[in-house]
Amino acid sequence: MNRENTSLWNQIEGNWKQLSGEVRKTWGWLTDDEIEEIRGRRDTLVGKIQEHYGIAQEQANRRIDEWAQNLKF
């Protein structure tokens, strides 16, 4: 992850509770408990998306990057 992405992800992690609605809209198969468990940790989100959607890590990362770039803070 480059410096810009690291900074963005730090914002996401810090605002995770406020972003949980966006997470639910984007990845509806994640449960409330899982969203709470993720707590903004990117690696945990990647794993949960892989698990629920049956996709490769690279594809999960790509989807997360697209989602993160479209967030409004």
C-alpha cells in the first residue's frame, strides 16, 4: 500500500463506526458482528470479503480500493 492509500486507510479506520452503513451497503453479506469485528482493519475486511463472496485476495483488494476511493469524508 502506498503512502496515499495508507493515509486514506487511516481515515477509514478512524471513522469506521460512521462508515459502517457504507460497508453494509457495499458488502451486504457481512453481518453487524463481522463489521464490528473488522473495526477498520483492512486485512480483516479483505478476509471477510473473500470468505463471503468467494473471490481471490487480489480481487477483494481491488474492490476495497475502489470503495475507499469513492468515500466522502
